[in-house]
Amino acid sequence: MKKPISRKMHGGADYAYAALAAVLPELAGFEEEEKAKLLCRIIGCGTLTYTLFTRAEWGLFKLIPFKAHLITDFTAGIFTLGAPWLFNFSQNKKARNAFLAIGLTSVVASILTKAEEM
């Protein structure tokens, strides 16, 4: 399968994803759902952290191999997809759907990115 997302493009998307995840409760209107709000902050900060430590053009500290970064993206995406049920906020439609959207985004981006080390 041809993978259309380059390592460079992926990095830009990850920084945007981290920022979006952190403010998602306010953007999607579920800031009253405390567990979901906290998880969004954790997902945003976590993504920013491992992105900064990735061995790529856009990594600041260049410690984590890019393939490990992609595996982390995939794993975090699967966790995010299940989070509404794991943390019991699936009844909140806005929070559940926001988590499904960002989780699916993470999984798809990890699958569609060329896994070429720097």
C-alpha cells in the first residue's frame, strides 16, 4: 500500500493534533465532563512530549526512533477510541464522538505515514 504521508508532514500534523486534543473539550462543548477533559489534556501533552523527543526533522531532542513514534501514535489512538467506555463517559455524545474522531485520526495517520527513519 502506498503511504501518502511523509515524515515531515506527519510532524506538522502531530503538533497540530497535540494542540487540538488539549483544547477539544472547549471546542466540542464537553468541558463539564471532567474525566474526558482531563484525558484530553493528557493526550495533548503526551503527544507533544513524544513528538518533541522523536528522531525526525521536527523533533527537538531526537531520541525516539520514528518507527517507535508511529507505534505510539497507533497505540494511543486505540486507547483514545476506547476511552469513553474505559472511563465511563460514553453517554456524553459530544465527548464520545470527539474521542472517536481524534482516536481514528491517530490510528489512520500512523498507518498512512511512510515509516522512514531519518
